[in-house]
Amino acid sequence: MKQIAASQAYRLLEPGPVVLVTTQCEGVANVMTMGFHMMIQHAPPLIGCVIGPWDHSYEALSETGECVIAIPTLDLAEAVVDIGNCSGDQVDKFQRFGLTKRPGKAVSAPLIVDCLANIECRVADRTLVDTYNLFILEAKEIWIDEDRTETRTIHHRGNGSFIVDGAMLNLSDQMAKWRHLP
């Protein structure tokens, strides 16, 4: 086996699909690309997200305590990368990348209609923000486009390489210990 740097662990244990995070502060909407997130628990549904002061969205999330996690699909891959390569303090990313906004139900941050799903979130715990830039978010509302033909998500593997979701493997019949979870 070949040894690699411990700092490359994220390439092996990537947390899930690359997502877009929207915020809105003082009437101005922004969107950022995020790859460092994780489910923390089922109920209430908590999601951990790393968003640091280097991200323009950090201030809006810190001030408003709310955001939307939008899940893009393969057809948006190039836009997702480009969104991550510019800052919302210099450009209106919704306009530049032709993203369609829709108001949320529980938060002021906009949903992205172009994405497969949107999760409206409120900050539930800020205690790890100063140390780890880790916001604990609670999902409040979820929207999914069941008519969408492209449903494959993208997963970042480092240095601009991605893996695309493939075939579904359904082993639900074997999940006897966890059947009580929806």
C-alpha cells in the first residue's frame, strides 16, 4: 500500500454530494459551494456545515442564523465549481450563473429551483463555530423536484476531480436493526 498525507483524508471520506448554500442578509441573496457537511442526527434533523470567515456567506449565516442547502445535480457541475471560484461580495452569483430563486417557507434565504432538492435550515448550535467553523443546522423544510430527469449528484474528491452518483444499491430488506427510522 502507498502512504499518503493525513491531510488528504477528506478525499477518502467525503461527506456526500457537493451542495450550494444560499443566504440572505439585508435583502441581498448569495450562494456558495460547500463540500464539508455531515448528517449529525435524525430527529431533530441536524446537519453540520463548515462555513468559515473566508466565505462571504459566513457573515450572513452568522447574522441571520438561517440558510438553504440546495442539492445540485450533474448538469450544474460546471456552474457549481464556478460559483465556488468567485465571491458574493464582488458578483451577484444568481445572475451570473442564471440560477432561479424561489422564496422559502421557513427562512428568508432563497431556494434554488434549478436544484434537485432544497433544505431550509436554521442554526441550532453555534458553540463549535469559533473553534472549527462548524455550524450545526436544523432542517426545517425540505423541497424536492420529483419530476427532474437528472438526479445524479456530484462528490468532490479533491483537486477538481469528482465522482458522479451511479446505480442504486437497495439493501433495505437487510436493515432489520434500523427499520424504525423513516
